[in-house]
Amino acid sequence: MDGGGQVIEVLGDIYRPVPLALCGAGFAALAFGLRRTWPSARFLLLPAVAWLLAAAEEWYVRTYQPHMNIRVDLLFFMVLLTSVTLAGILLTVLYRRPPRP
């Protein structure tokens, strides 16, 4: 199997409702767990919401529309998940509160 086929296979294993929901719950747990020591951890709620939204959408499609073979919505959600996850992590790490007087 070539490298591209392996990537598609791994993405197919990850892009299921349960792993997506677990990832969203993980980001939410990190945001709530770090909120006292790391004030910018609230930005991790953005990827949490995006992952949970993708899990809900994937559950809906697999439950109520199992005949769909060509999934254009995956393009939208993959781009959304990637960009929002990177933005949330970068904002959490790089955002600094102004010093208090």
C-alpha cells in the first residue's frame, strides 16, 4: 500500500463519531483543567466545540444517511478541524495577559 492509501485509512479510522467525541471531550477537559493556572486555556474550547460538532455530524450521517458514499462535507470538516485546532492551540500557547499593576 502506498503512503497516500495509508493516510486515507488512518483518517477513516479517526473520523468516526466516538474518536471525534473523545477528542472534543479531551480538549474541553484540558480547557477546564488548565483554566486556573493558564488563563488562555479558554481558547481550547474552540477546538472542543469543533470536534464535538464534527462528531455529531458524523453520527447523523452514519445513522440517517448510510448510503452516502461521496462525502463532500468531509472536506469542510477536515479543514475546519485542522484550522480551529491549530488556532486554539496557538492562541492558548501564545496569548499573554497584560501584566497587572
